Amino acid sequence: MARQIIVQPQSDLDIQATTVWYEDQQSGLGARFLGELNLVFQRIEDNPRQFPLVEGQVRRALLHHFPYGIYFLTESEAVTVLAVLHLHRHPDVWKSRV
């Protein structure tokens, strides 16, 4: 059963800032980032347990062409996105959002 994706406000800011940054680097790159992000969101909706637990009940899905991870919690009918972070950022950033 597919679950609804709930993107927390701070996660939405992560996505917006990253999209703008990539678009500033090269025209169309921000759209490519969003496209890949949406594909991974779809995979999370379809089967969130395919992604590994990183700590407690928090899971992480990796994008393939961009160095970003999606940190999320799975509930019975929804998935809550805690953070969308560059993999070189301090790995504990998402913890303050649980």
C-alpha cells in the first residue's frame, strides 16, 4: 500500500535551497534534481522499508546522481520527510527535526 509523503517545512526549505543552488550552477540542473527527488519519493511511497534504518526508526534513501539523502520516518499511512541533506553535511543535522 502506497503511503502519503509529508514533507516537513524545514525539509521543503532544504529542497528549495538545493534546487536554486543547482539551477544557479547550470540551467536545467535544478529541474533534474527535482525529477530525481520525485522518483525517489515514489520509491519511498511504494515500499519505504526497502531503505535502511540509520538510527532508531529513521530511514535514509539516497539519490543516484546527486549526493543527497532523504531522511524519513515511516508510519502506517504516511511517510514523514525529516530532511533532504547533502551527504557531506554533518550527519546529525536531521536529528534535531525528529
